Amino acid sequence: MNEYISKIRAYIAERKPAFDLGASRQTDVWNGIVPDNQPLLLACNPSQQWIDAIPDYNTKETHFNTEKMVISSFKSMLPTANGGRDAVPSARSNMGCGIFPTLFGISQMLFEDKMPWLQEHLDKKTILRMGPEDLKPGDEFKAALEHMYEMNKLLEGTGAYVFPLDLQSAFGTAHLVYGDTLFYDLYDDPPFVHHLLELSCECIIIGMTECLKAISGSNKLIAHYNNLIIPRNKGGLKISEDTATLLSGESIDEFVLPYLRKILAHFGGGYVHYCGKNDYLFNALLKEPLVYCLNFGNPEKHDMESILKRIAQAGKLYYGSINMNINESYDDYFIRVLEASQQGGLFNLLLQMSSPDEYTRNEIINSWENAQNKLRSK
């Protein structure tokens, strides 16, 4: 085992009891149970000397190299492991958002200075000839699974997890496979778009099923994004609907929601992420019974207090970061977001945040304790 991997693994394994407790608290919140202490998904860098001693690799170097992928992903877990609260470290085979579309037989471009990206698209004639039997993991997807299996083996018994490959929605996958012409064909050729979306659903089901095989205990819980835990009774999926934010309400109803429902129904539910802002999409997701949680890539675009209240009233959770106001203290910040998310004695919130240093980390933890105690005592 590489010396860096061995050292990081030992650092994480020492903190297993804290991760197990964090996973238990998060699971309670997902299940509508008031935990013994509201989880806070806090990260804090260990000493910079520790971090600097571990090499960095760009995504072109890690893409097909399991050892470098493991070192890179394990290094990213160190701030989570040093968070001191309820974030649970997890590692991913970081292969880019085009990894599921590779099942269509296309390949991503690799870069030294940015994430992989699909610059190759399939034309309409090719897609129309395709059926579910044509969707198969190729060398790139198999490499991603190989990375996952190795990470899973190395993390066994540490309290940390492997989380799935980057999953876009059916509509997002269709866009990656076919390109921007998709937006014209919503109006010019809807039957073709529905055919492509059906294939995208099958691609996601095939690929995610393989991912779950590579993750120990995925029948009980699934980790995400190096802090979050989802119990499998809530499905466990993360689906990104970034591309859907560009659509009208009519197009969302016809081309997004039916396929989102199909994927969630197959796996039992999950949470939906999107960047940007689309009020129609937000309101529609609040009504979806298998969408148990929402996550925003741009919380600053939203009135988050109003958002938190509406999510809680709908019986769902918000997971992610929330911007602090200018000159707002940690005490006031935590009171504000916890109070907005409070519903029936439960805070419907899995708040993610980072601390610049361990001194501030302790201040954050104390303020978090004070805020939840104050609100619970009302």
C-alpha cells in the first residue's frame, strides 16, 4: 500500500467512533427522529504541513490511474476527518459528470487544468438506432469501478465510505450525450427526445447498479460528497438537475419530472441538487414524494430563510451550505437557519460548512450547541 494512502487511512480510522455517531445522527434526521444532537457537517483542515506532504494530482493524471485516484480522493477526506462534528468522510472515483454518458459509447476529453468533459456527441440517427441493449460500460466506466473497488477495500473498517460516481439526471445525461441541439428538439421532435430520455434512464440504472455493487453496505446507507450520509430506506441517490433550470414549466413537466420519478422509483428515492434558480422546478420538487431533500449549488441566489421554511413544511430536508450575512455572528447565523428549518421539534437541515482553523472550529461548535439548545428550550 502506498505510504500516503496508509498514513491517511490510519488518520481516518482513529476517528471512526465520531464518524459512526455522525452517521447515526444524520440517519435520525432523514427518518424524522430528533437526534441526541443536531448534526453539523463541519470540515476543518489539519495542519498545513500534513496536507502539503501529500502530492497533488490533476484529473488527467488520476483518471485511469487507481493509485493516484486513491491518493487524491483520500487527501480530500482529511478536512472532513478533522471537522470535530458529524460530517462523515467519503471518497469518490472523480471521473467527471460525463462518466455515465460513456455507456452510450462516447469518451470524455481529459485536461490538466479542469475536470473531464464530453466534447463528442452522438447524432440523432445514431441515437434513434440505439436500444437499452446498446448501453454498456466501456473502458472508462470500468476504470471508474476499479477505482471504487480499491477505495472500498482500503476504507473497510475506518468509518469512512466510498460514494457513487457523479450522477446527472436523465435530462442532464441526454444533454451531455446529444448536445445543445436537444433544446431545439424539445419543440421540433419531442418523440425523439423521449426516446433519448428513456435511454438515459436505462443508462443511469445500469451504471448506478454497478456503483452500488462496489460500495460495502450500500443496502443500508450511502455516502455523498465527503460529509453526507443517506439511509437506504430513503433511496440514497443524488441526482443533479442543473440543465433543467434552463427550461420552462411546460418542458419540466413533460421532459424532466417523469424521468426523475422513474429513476427515483427504481432506487427508492434520494435528493436533488441543482445550480442556478428556477422557481417552477423548486415548487415541483417539493411535491415529489421520493425527493426527500434538496441541495442548491447557489444558495446565494435564493431567499434561504423562506426556502428552509417551505422545505420543512413539505416534510423534506435541506442539505448544503447557506451563506452568512455580512458581520453576522455564528450565534446569530445558527439561530437564523435552525429556526427557519424547524418543524414539529425537528430541524430539517443538514448544514455543511468549513472552518479555516481549529480555533475557529471550536468556536463554531460551541455556537452550534448554544443555538440548538436555545431553540429547543422555547
